[in-house]
Amino acid sequence: MRLPPGDVVRLGLLGIRTRRLRAALSALGIAIGIATMIIVTGIPASSQRALNERLAALGTNLLRVEPESQGDQPVPLPTTSVAMTARIAPVNRVSAVANVHSVVRRSDLVDPYDGSGLSVLASRTDLLPAVNGHLLSGAFLNATTEHFPTVVLGAQAASRLGYDRVSPGEPAPQVSIGNRWFTVIGILAPIPLAPDLDQSVLVGWDAAVTQLGFDGHPTVLYVRCDERALEQVRAVLPATVNPQLPGLVQVSRPSDALIAKRATESTFGALLLGLAGVSLLVGGIGVANTMVISVLERRREIGLRRALGAHRGQIRIQFLAESVALALLGGAAGTVIGTAATLGYATWQRWPPAVPGWAVGAGVGGALLVGVVAGVYPAMRAARLNPTEALSA
């Protein structure tokens, strides 16, 4: 007769209930194996995510677009280049600056030709997110202040002009640009991704047009895009930015940090798969060993069940179900323990917690597979026992 599913489950739990200590130790073995698998995949994954965030801060997805020179003068980029670049699907953010060819001075008493080696740039209001920039003090240009004679100083520009911060409630410092006074509203922290901005004085795009005679043609575009499509975006940028003269558009090559990041991801992936496989193998050997010993210890039980009419298929199902139940219990416990340990360690290290979903699924799925594989031989061995020999053992 065929066993109903409920009876199969009860038979599988029979050996676990009657030998609780041995079952607990066996489940502990598989739990340790699964927990180890999750820990050795989760902790490196958290470390990798922290490393990737640091590498991303170095501009792994940042491209810089500039015009090439034709003769002695660079060919200006079209005024529509920013809007056209933003239409490229993988592009996440694009901003621009433009050299307005003016001299900045702290005072109108300074030599009108002495600009302290600083550049005056027209800036769009979304520049900081594009170059991962931050303010040291004050505020950046916004939709309101970009229309008025206000400026934001780069880190070195502020130092050369003699300003270290902008304090609320105190009279704002001023600088002279093109014989016009501009109010300093902010000072930038150093920007590693765009060091040229450290030596610049940033004026609002519209204010540069109305106050300084700016023609609206950007000088440099900063483009951030999906890393996976970085090479493809770089290939289409020249024709997108300047369709008439794509050969006169220069696009920076991808950052070396991107190459390092991709190499790190590949190395980590191979390492995690290898460690996960070893952990599952160790857990499977433990379950198989436990089930073989269980068959040897329960020969009388097997002989009695065979004498009462149980056929070999039912014996196989009993021990296979017990092996699977034992592995699943250990796998569930190991998944919980491994996840908790990974999250705790990542939090302690101040890493962004990362437990790969495939590792959690493999914790339960791998335990099920291990239980089946580890239980096949003991189940077949139990089914082959002769009832008379088993009872006389």
C-alpha cells in the first residue's frame, strides 16, 4: 500500500523524536554548515558593497565632455548639448560649466589683470550632484540665486581670495568680476572628481548671461550614467553633443576605479561560490554520516517493520524523509543564525548590510538537496536489510 503524505512526514520525524540529542547534534552540524555558507557569503558581500561605494565616490560612472580645438580656438559646444545628452537612456545626470573669460578680484583696487590664477565659470544649479561635490559653508546656487550676482567659491579660490567661510547673520563677502560686484553665498569643499573646480569661482548660468555677456555655450559637460552601459554611452556622446562636428568632441575615458571595481566583483563572485560549495559539502557529509549510523542502530526496528508488512519502498521513504527533515531543520536554523551574524558584524564594521538573496535561498534549498543526497544511500541500505537478519542482530 502507498503511504499518505502525512504518514511519510510522521515516519520522517519518528527517528528525530526518539533520538532527540543525536538529531539535535546532527541538525547542528548542517546548521553550522549553512550558517557558515551565509556568513562567508554575506560578510564579503557587505565588504564588497562598502568598497563599491567608496570606488563609486571616485567617479566610476563619470564622463567628462569637452570641445576639441580647431586651430587656436576650441569649437564651442552647442547650447542644446546638455538637453540632448540628458535624453540618452542610461544617463542618470548631466550638468555643465562654461568659462566666461572674466577676471575675479577681491577688491577693485587690485590690478584688473591679476586674477590670482582663478577661473570664472558659469555653472548650472545641478552641478554638485554630478561631480559628487559638497559645501564647506553657505549655500549653492539655486533656481533663485542663479539670476542674481552671486557666486560660490571653490576650495582653493576661497583660500586665494582670503575667505574661509560664509557665516549666516554676518555681512556676506563680495568679489569683483568684470567690474561688477558679486556676493559670495557659499564655499565648496575640495572636489576630487573635478579638481579644476577648486580653482574656480562659480556664477549662476543666467547671471553670467545678463551680467557678464556669456553666450550660453558650455565648456565642460559632466555626465553620470549606468556603469553597465558606460562604454556605449561614451561611444554615442560625441554625435549627441555636437551632431554637426562629432570629431571635435573629446570624451574622457572611463575611470581606472571602474576597472578595479569590476575586477573586485569578479574575484568576490568566484570566492563566494567556492566557499558556499565547501560549506554545503561539509554539511552533507555530516548528515550522511548520521543517517548511516542511524540505519546501523535501528536494524531491529527495520526488521520489525518489514516483518509486519512494510515493503522496501516504505523503508526507503522513511529514512529519506528523516534525512530531509533533519537537513531542513538544520538549514532553517543555520539560515537564521548566519543572517543574524552577518547583519551584526556588518553593523559593527559600519558596512552597509548585504545578505545575498541567493545565499538565503540556497540555505534552505541547499539543505533540502543535501538531505536528499545524504539520505539516498542509507535509505537504500535500510531497504535491503533482510527482516530475519535484522531481527537477530
